[in-house]
Amino acid sequence: MARVHILGASGSGTTTLGAALCTRQGWTHFDVDDYFWVKTDPPYTEVRPTLERQAMLGAALAGAADWVLSGSMCGWGDGFIGYFDLVVFLLVPTALRRQRLIMREAGRYGRDTIAAGGPRHDSFTAFMAWAEQYDDGPADMRSRTMHEAWLAQLPCPVLRLEGERDVEQSVRAVERSLRPKPSG
């Protein structure tokens, strides 16, 4: 069995890497956002109650043999720590994450919608301000400080992938980390 959790800052590529790894290996991909957020229109406006998201995620993970879970669940997902065979921590330069987030949000909502004067401009600006706090933010928010503290308590191996990498390089690095080590 392979049970991998991938986390990092918003825009670091956790979902992209998780999906690529699952496509290549034939595993099931789960994204934390699907459990954290209630499906709304527009999306990402209503947080699901903690016990409900924990129950939903637990049932989903129990129903799959090999899986990848992408996204951050620090603060509410500690009960899942024992499930992981490997945790992958993505550290991507802030400027690249910012560029990715702008492209993602423009693709999701439309460039005119998030531009100054657009109906989602204020929420886009607030989201970007939140995302840009990752590197220096406090431990009580989704930040590198929070992630580093959470990683320090894990009993499983942690693979740190730092810098700008293409998805294929990252997939290969995860696959190498999951291979059994030769004995002797």
C-alpha cells in the first residue's frame, strides 16, 4: 500500500503533484479542499464543520488502498497522521506561487472578474494577501511555521521538495522515496 500526503503553501503545486502521481500509479487522489469546504457557488466561501470533514475524509481514505491526499489539514487532521507512509512537503519560491495563484484564480473566475472593479476583486485581493503571508506568518495560520511544527511531529518519512521543479521531477522523487530500501 502507498498512502502519501502532500502539503505546502497555496500555489505550491500539491494538487497538481498529487493528481500526476495518481494518474501515473493508478492510485486514488483526494484533495483536502473537497472536505474542508462546503460546495458552494461561488466556491470556497463556507467551511465545513470539523467533525463532518473528519468523518467524510476518514470514510474516503478507508475506501481506497493506494492514495494521495493533497492539501493542508494542520489543526484539524492530526487524527490521520498514522495513516501516512510518506509526507511530501513542497517549498516553492513566493514569486512563483504568486504567479501560479493569479493564473489559477483568473482561470477559475475570469480575469475581468478578479481585476480592479470586478465582482470578485475584493475577495481575490484578500486571498492573495493571505497567501503571501505563508513564509513569515504565525503558527496559528496556514504558514511555513505551522507546517514545520506539524512535520516535526510526524512518525513517517518526510520528503522535502524545495525550489522550482517540474511535475515529472517531483513525481520521480516521490516514487523513489516509496521504493523499499535494499537490505544489507
